[in-house]
Amino acid sequence: MSNQKFDFNEANNLKTKLEREMSKVEADLNQMANMVDGVRSWWSGGSEVAFIENFKGTKTKIVKSLNDCIADYKKLVEQIAKAKQESDAAIAQQLRV
């Protein structure tokens, strides 16, 4: 028989940590966007606008992708926790019979 363990508090902590880390990534991307926007002070002629807009588009894609990934992991942790609770409840019920 294997020794199985699942800590529901740690599962919830993981979801919170993932959200917190995503906030840090977004803050870093916002800082990078400010730096990229700063090229206006030394770059002119029109191509700098395309460069800045390209970064903004890339940033948007990164944030969306990471948010989707975080949402998927949070959902997976919730599903695992639910399955574990149901399994434990079923075992407890069988022991009561």
C-alpha cells in the first residue's frame, strides 16, 4: 500500500503563490513597456512607433498566455483537491459499513 498524502492548505497556498508570481511578472512587463516607450527620447522617424506597438502586442500576448496557464493550474489543483476529498469520503463511508 502506498503512502498517499495531500495537503489542502498547501494546494490553496499554491494557487495564491501562482497569482502573486503572475502579478510580479506583469509588473516587470509594465516596467519593460515603460523602458521601451522611452526610446521616443532618442529614436524618431516613425519606426520607433512600430517598435513600441510591437512590444505592446507581445506584452499583451505574454500576459494572456500566462494568465491562461495560471487559470489552468488553479483549476487543476481544485479538481485534484475535489477528487481527493471525494475519494477520502468514499473510503470513510465504506469503513463505516
